[in-house]
Amino acid sequence: MKRRFNIGILAHVDAGKTTITEQLLLAAGAIRSGGSVDDGTTASDFLEVERRRGISVKNACISFTYGEDAIQIIDTPGHADFAGEVMRSLKALDGAVLVLSAVEGVQAQTLTIFRALKKLHLPVILVCNKIDRAGFVREQVEREIRRQLTRSIAPVDRPEEVFAALAELDPEMEEAFLLEEQPREKDLFAKLTVYAKQAKICPLFYTSAKEGRGIRELLSGITRYLPDAASREVPYLSGTVFGMTHDEVMGKVAYVRLYGGKLASRDPVPVDDPDVDPEEKLPDEKVSQIRRIRGGRLEDTGHMEAGDIAAVYGLSRIRIGDVIGQPDPSREVEAMRTEPLLLTEVTPANPEEKTRLYEALSILSEEDPLLSLERNTQTDQIFVHIMGTIQTEILTEILMTRFGIRADFAKPRVIYKEKPGRTAEGFEAYTMPKPCWAIVRLRMEPLPEGSGIVFESIVKEGELLARYQNHVRESVYKTLKQGIYGWEVMDTKVTLVSGNSHHVHTHPLDFFVATPVAVLRALTDSGSVLMEPYMKMSLTADEGLYGKVMGQIISMHGEIRTQETVDGLFSLEAVLPLRECLDYPVTFRSLTSGKGMIRMELLAYRPAPPEIHETLPRNGVDPLDRAKWILACRSALSKDLTGR
């Protein structure tokens, strides 16, 4: 194999990316006949729910050869509810094909994905698909791309436009352009190749995947304008786990991209477990099999090397996001902030299947960490975090088809958070009834947004042993998962000011009992503030709807940031609380008959108005109910109550 290409096919839902993937496989000879999204016969839709609904909900990896080159494609979901899958895949890529629908043009998810790609400095090929549809106007599409995505585009079927685009980037081309000296096409496209691989310009292709038009040109363009994996290799073993599934026989399947080195069956791989004390060294796990997907079939290759994407079996403790070997610093940039903002309760149709439901959701939450599964030990409720209502529909089908469990999802509610209102201290002396001894004093203070939870100790080891300070730290992080109102605490610094143990009476777990009491006392005294998510909403619609839309935004307590009118369309950007605009995208699409564009992203968490009193049932015994908390800890010392 001369070169290896790892590319993603990305798009807003219904732009035709899965059909393009199918046609690329067909053009390369990887499959004998092209499947259909409508018929559920495409090579990259593996799940039953994908075949039935005709949408992608999981990343699909397919390898094939084209000439002497190896191409590995990740076909990603297009719906915003599955944006986490898309963002996780980006670290596995060296370049991307971003597909637009010829009539709808730049849509909400198109813009989100493009911004993420640019942040990662990934080269991008743009594809305008479905050019066979009525209503396609080439000039309109290109104007929209330049206005909303990037001015640096090069329609490859029009050399004169490629020349004009390159003249804005390259001094030699600029001089030739001003002198009206047309360069040879060979030189022109050689320059385009250089700048495309540097992510400074986006080659633009036009296709009709349904009819197979423009596919061979696109396939050649992928190997010409996107970089091969060797250009980003590192000289040591390095890789990342970007996806996960479960095999009924083989167990956990990790999808790994190697940036450097080699990995083979029976190789040991060090894997950490967050639920195990860091002081306890876990044994390495061994790879049992390595498989790649070729033309829709899994093939056991037994090894992978730098540049490969493969399914790795046998690593039971591995998680999405784990690093194989050493991290590659150039891949550590986060594409964008992706987090669920909604919470829903899940109940089985048959109450006796609650444990089975929890086990099934545990598997699904390993495959999608953003689900953040939780079972409340006090109320026996099961909660998951979700991106949107479409996701609950898909989860309902997956639970039924894959696990045989009928489940119902409650109406989603907004996820709130908490934050200290001011600096405060919390103290707990756990010294009775003997044998026990753990004294803790903590200082808690709010931090600027985005700081996360920060722990610091100013206690010397001579005053409190390092292992007990580690227990305090671990317990602080665990406790702040639930604040006074039951929500996770954000952007807070906790400092261990003082602590004391007893050489006879202190039990190894005493600081796991004392610390939560001190933490929640500090949070109570600080005046815990309920924080709610505010969204940045960007929308574009016909200027005739301006008054109607403005009225709706004002009624939702929105704050207008910017607005403009161009070519009969108005665009505006507003900030508003998620609780007010949760269902507005549906309202907006109905108002604009699907022709308007709306995009929402999390801007920040802000203090909720005083009249908002949203709480979440506490999971486990409340440490502020000190007597009950100590009794529960001493009688069980269970993981859910103590953090161990």
C-alpha cells in the first residue's frame, strides 16, 4: 500500500453522506452493488434501527483500497442529537469530506461541524450533493458557503475560479492573476493540492450520489487533496479510543486510531480504572483480536500500525477517550464543547425488568459516555442525560431490538447545576462513636466559568498523612456530583485547610465519612446558587418573518446580540435560557416551512431567577443528615454512600 487515508464523511442530516459513502465503495470496487438508505441495505448502516429509519446514529468504520492506496472512512451521524459521536470521531481523522445538500445548502449541523474541523486544523473537501434536485442554483450555494463557512473555496470543475481563489493565498498566483497570465492546469492544481492539505482552502465538488454523478472525481480528489496518515505519524506508540460497541461473544470492542507504533494480538495494554484507587497498580490487559471492516465485512488482521483504524478486542476496562501508549499533543485539542443539557427518567414497561434495563443502559452508556447513566439508590429511579428527543426515540428502539426490553422515557427536563455564592468554610469532626477519628476543615470558593472543580491542600504531610489527604480529595470530587439541590456543582475550588487523624482510632475509610459532611456544610454556608444553561441561538429566515420571530424571542426572554438583513434574508443571534426555548427549533421550522436555518449551542451557565426552584432527588443518604449518614456508612460502607 503506497498511502493510507483516514477521512470522515460528515453532514447535516439528510444531506446524503451515507449514500455518498456507498457510492465511493462501489466506485472503488469494494462492493459489487450499491445499497440504498431507503431500503436499509447500505454497508455503513450496521444497526437495525439505522436500517429501518434510514439515518445514522453511530459512527461506522469501513476500509477499502483504491489503486495502491488504503482508504478508511468513518461515516458519522448527521442529526444534532448524536453530535457526541461526530466529535469523538474527529480525533481519528486526517481529513474530512463535508457534504451539503444542493437545495438546503448550509444548515445548522453543517456550520457546527465545519467550525469544529477548522478548530482542529483538519483539511476539508466540500461536496454539494443532490444536484439532480429541482431548486438547485449553483451560484446561490457558493454564495452561501462563502458567507457562512469560508471564502476560500475552489470549485474543481472550474479552473478559472480555482485560479481566482488561489490568487488570494499564493503570491505567485496573485501576480499571474493580476497580469492575466493563465497558469497551466497542472501547476494550478498542484498549488491547490498544497494549500488544501494545509487546510487553507476547501476544494468544492458537485455530486448526485443517487445517480452516481461526480463520485469518481470525488474519490480521486480524496487521495489528491487530503493528507495521508503518514504526514501526521509520531515516532512512538500512540493511539486513542474514539468509539465502542459490544459483541455478544467477544465482549467489549474498542475502535482505535493509531498515530504511531504498532499493536498486535496478545500485546499487553495498560488500562486504568477510575473506580480503583490510583495507588493500586492494575495488571495490563492483552489484546485478543484486531479486526478491520472491509467492504462491510469484519476481517481478522491480528495487527495494526501507525495510521490504522481498527476494532480491538479483549480490553475489558478500556473506555472511550483512553490513550494507547503515549498521548499525541497535536490531537489533544477539543473540537467543541459537547454536553447533554437534558435529563430524562427511564422506566421498564415490566417493573420486574428494572435491573435488566439498568444493565442494558450501562452497556449503552459505555458506548456513549454522554448518557451519564445513574440509578438513584433512594428512589430506585434510573436517569440518563440526553442531547434531544430524537435520541430517546432511538434508545427506545435499541433497547427493544438489541436487548428485548420495552422502556418508556419521561418528558426531558433541563439539567441545572450549582455553584457557591461566596467563599465559605466547612468543618467536620468525626470522632464518635469509637473506633473512628477524622477531622476535616475545608474552604470553598467560586471560580470563573470553565475552571471546573479544583482541589488544593495546604496541609503538610506531617500534619495529615498523604493517603488521608488523597481520600479527602477523592471524596470532594465524588461529593460535588450532588449539591444542596441535587445537581452537580461547577467551577469551584476546594482547599483542605486542616485535618487530623489518630494513630489508633482512625479507620482507613473515616475521611470518606467526614469529608462529604464538611463539603456540603461549606456549600450550604456559601449560599449555593442554582445555575441554568443559556443558549446562543443563531437563525436565518425570510425578512418577511422578522417581526414574528422577534416577538417570539422577546416572549422567551431572549437578548438580541446581532442582526442583519442581506438579499431578502435576515439573520440574528440571541441569547436565552434553555428552559424557554427547548421546543423553539420545531416552532421555527414550522414557521419557515423548513426553509429557515436555526442553530443552538450552549453559551454559558448563569444564575437562575429566584422563582426557579428546580431540584433533583438525592442519590443516597444526605451527608447533612449527619446521624443517618454515619449510621449508613458504618453499617454498609457501600460505594454509593462513601465513594469507595
